[in-house]
Amino acid sequence: MCLITDKKYLNMVASSLVGFAWKKADLANFRCPYCGDSKKNKRKARGFMYTKGNDMFYRCHNCSVSTTMYKFLEKVSPPFCREYSLERWKGGENGHSNYKKPVIKIEFDNSRIIGSGILKDFNKISELETDHPARQYLASRLIPDASLESIYYSDNFYKFWKDYNKELFTDEDVPTISQDKRVVFVIRNFSGDIVGLTGRSIMPKTNLRYLNLKVKDGVDCCMYGAELVNTGKTVYVLEGPIDSIFIENSVAICGISKGNNLSNHFSDFVYVLDNEPRNKEVVAVYEKLIEKDCKIVIWPENLKYKDINEMIMDGYSKEKINTMVKDNTCGGITSKLRFSKWKKI
């Protein structure tokens, strides 16, 4: 009954979902109501409502929001959400979550999520020949040898990503790509369990530099380096894993955890963004964080480097960069004043 109820209420709100279409009997696609989806391509739709067991769940492959039907309806239509909750409650179900006493037994492949089972088709970078393109790429970025033990390589990460999400897509939605060579960064939670992967392309021409994969639903800690960070000290929050390798006590959100509330995990944290004062999107992120009164690094006006890795490649030491990060951390009125001088748009 609950699956029928879920589909019923999804159809009831379908008119308010831009680009709504049923791709299969148990799979609906539309533009994400959380992030608004692509700003450049108004026809792109990366929000999916899919069936798992005897319930429907929502996932966006742009902002990585993953939630239950109840929470989804609470977002798009509170009145229908209340009706939905009451209808499921009358049926003996929990109206506030997609759960009831199981009517279908689902075998759960734990190796895909915890442990190294999900990495079985990848090669550890440290075990590749020194002239291998992936190893040469990381060497060109001056990644320390010690870090190569935890970084992997995939000949076609795109295929792996597509196969993992095959219940969400049709071949028409996601075409096949013959080659997609990437270095793969493993994302773990605080306990060290694998909860995500992010693949950085090493191919010269690609429209998708990073490809992220969240391998476990309902995980609110999905940050590269989380298993190593000391939460009792100041934590530095970066966007990409490569830059985070050079910053002490840091994590990288990798485009996966942008919706997370970091204050749930860290008592003191600082955002370290790229030094791109002429990039409208980057400047907009700075503005949002400053409005929220977050602590943030405002880079010196005369700094010519775009990011931390560029500094490393031009001869800056880790010690110098970490000192620069600490010296340029600010908040409140100070961040507003420095930001107004830093931005160039």
C-alpha cells in the first residue's frame, strides 16, 4: 500500500515540479526543487524519485540531496505532506518516514559501502608503475608519496558511476562513454567507513572534471579526510581533495556535502575557498558564507594564485601556506571589509 500511496502523492504534486516525467513505472525525473538544477540549461533535470523496496525516495545528482518521500513533500507542498502523513498513519505506517514492518525482504550488500569491496575494480596509485599517466598526473601536482596509498585509479569511472546508479537512469539519460580515466579519492566518515567517492579526470579534454558518488543514503558526514581530522581543533573546510592534502586538519566537501550543517560535526571551522575574485560563482559563495557569519579565509589582494595547489607547484612550502591560511582567517565585519576590497566584480 505504501508504494501506491507514494506514487499517488507524487502525481498530485507533479504539476509543480518543472520538467516532471515518468521515465519508468518506478522512476520519475524532474528539475530539483532544492537547488533549482542547472542555471545554464533550463531543460536539464537531475532530480529523481526512485523506488527502493516498498517506498519511494528522492535524490538529486546536482546538489546531492537525498531524502524520503515525506521530507520531499514537506519541501514542495506542506498541505499534501500532512495529508500523506495521515494516510500512511491510517494504514498502520509511520507517517513521518518511509518505513513500515517489512513486506519485502531486501538483501543488503554491505561490501558496497563498508570496507574495501567497492574498491575492488580500482588500482591503488602507489602500486602503479611510475610512468603510469595517473601517477604522473599526481606527481605533476606534487602530491606527497605518502598520500598515494589512499588514492586509486579507474580506467572508466564514469561506467562505474553509471552502473552504481543504474536504477536512476536510462541509457537515454546517461549515454555510454568508452573512456573516463580518473584518479579516485575515497571519502570516509569519522569511523573510517567508505561513504563516497570522487573521481578527478586526468584526460585533457573533459566537460566534467570531478564526478562524485555518494554510496550510502542518509549519511550526513561525507567529507574527504573526515576520518583523520581532529574535531576538537579548528577544522579547515575546502572544496577539493587535492588542496586539502596540503592543509593541516582539513576536510574537502567535494561537492557532495554542500547541504550539510558543519556545526553538527565541528565546534570551530573555517572555509578556505579558491582565490578567484573575478569568478561570479565563487564570489557568490563568499557572499553567502559571510552573510551567515561563517569564518572564512580572505586571500591577500596581491596573491596571484588561483588555489593552494598552484602555490605548491610554484614553490610555496606547506608551512608557509598554512601560516597564510591562519593569518588571513576572518569573520564578522572584518570579513565584509576585506571581501569588499578582494572581489573584482
